[in-house]
Amino acid sequence: MAKVLVAYASLTGNTEEIAELIVEGIRAAGGEAVLKSVMDCNADEIKAYEAVLLGAYTWGDGELPDEFLDFYEELDELDLSSCKAAAFGSGDTGYEIYCGAVDQIEEKLKERGAEIVQPSLKIEYGPNATEKEACRTYGRQFIEICAAVS
Ligand SMILES: Cc1cc2nc3c(=O)[nH]c(=O)nc-3n(C[C@H](O)[C@H](O)[C@H](O)COP(=O)(O)O)c2cc1C
């Protein structure tokens, strides 16, 4: 099973909760996951993992949150061609660009050569009961796909 880094930015806790549920799903499937806020993490750390899940809420007009920017720029220094990845985050459909930060993260991962193994997970605000289960399933499926394609 791949060892996964799950790194996220969250202001009011929604994306953090999604990240925690994804980690629950990975661990329930027998995978190993390390959960970190991007504030406590350098993108260079990804090199120690076979897979990475990056998450953020969206800010401004479809933008990345400020606290994600250093990590995002550090990704430019990395060759992620041996890394499996996916992106997730929380947003609000009332904004014109729903979860734009998630799309930007996914694009950056692709640009750096990562293999996107499943579509991004976007949740409005915090997850409800059904979405909580979907987050756990997302983590479980991620680790299972990583195992299948490695
Ligand atoms: C000033 C501001 C701008 C926002 N802009 C967007 C946006 O462009 N697109 C979007 O989907 N959500 C937007 N949101 C909504 C947040 O992404 C949403 O509340 C999210 O659940 C916050 O996640 P967090 O609890 O992890 O911080 C915005 C929120 C605020 C306060």
C-alpha cells in the first residue's frame, strides 16, 4: 500500500474535516496516511511519499487561499512523475467559480507530472452525513487505485 501525504489549507475547518475523513478512509482500507496543514509542511516533503492528496478551500474570486501559496510555489521545484495524486476542497456554489482552488491544485499537480488517479472531490461548506461517507470512500478508493496502478 502506498504511503500518502494528505496536506490541506482550511480557515473555518470545513476542508480540515474533509481531509480527516479522507484519512479515515485510507486507514480503514489498510493504507498509511500522514495528515498535515500546509502551514506546517514544505512541498519538498512529498518526495518521501508515493502519493499525495492536496486540499484547499477557495478564497476571493475562485482563488487559492494565501496560506497555500508558498506550498503551491514550492511545487514548481518538484518532479512528481512518480507520484500519484488527487485534489479536494470545500467551496460555496454561490460564488461564480466554485472550488476554483481545487482545480488550480489539480492543474499544478498535472503540470509537475503527477498521475491524477481520480477526479477531484468538491464539497459545499462542511460535509453532511452522506458527504462524510463519500469523503471516507474517496480515501479508500484513492489508496485502492494507487495499489492497483503501481
Ligand atoms: C471572502 C470569501 C471568498 C470566497 N470565495 C469563494 C469562491 O470564489 N469560490 C468558492 O467556491 N467558495 C468561495 N468561498 C467559500 C469558502 O471556500 C467556503 O466557505 C469553504 O467552506 C471554507 O472552507 P474552510 O472551512 O476549509 O476554510 C469564499 C468565502 C469567503 C469568506
